[in-house]
Amino acid sequence: MEVDLTPDQTAFVRQAIESGRLNRPEDAVQEALSLWEERERRRAEILAAVDKAKASLAAGKGRIVTEDSMRQLADEVKQRGRAAFLPSSRRSADGASRSGASRSRSG
């Protein structure tokens, strides 16, 4: 197989060889193909995730996003984080008293 490079690409490859980064022009082609393969794998993974998300939405599993729903989601995440952070013996005692829990952690 023959590959025609632009003058800029040829200079780029030549510079890489002269600097010791590459040993021969074929190394540049192999590296370029490896990077392209990786990019295509990631692209396929992203497209699969998009398809999965579309299927989830079509099945009615989506969530309508509004300012209020984002606040509610943030509150839920905070509550789960606090529950995971606090020892189980303190969860019930500190459930209503968030300021007391933060003071005892810092002091």
C-alpha cells in the first residue's frame, strides 16, 4: 500500500524521525492507525450509550429536567452522600441536625 502525505505531514514525520521520536515513516502510519482505531472504539461506545439512553427514554424511564427537579436531584445526592459519610450510629441522631454534624467533624 502506498500513502501520499501532504508536504506538512511529510515534514512532520521527518521531524519526528530526526528527533528520535520515530525510527521510520511506517511507524508514523502505524501510530496514526492505532490512534484512529482507539477513537473509533470510543465513538462506538458513545453511540451505544446514546442508543441505550434513547431506548430508556422511549421506555418512559426518563426524567423531565427543570430548575426544581435539578434542586431535588442535588438534595437527593447530598442526602445519599451524608448517609454514606456518617457512621450508622450517628445517622438517626444527626438526621435533622446537619450543623451539629459539621461542627463535630471539624472540631
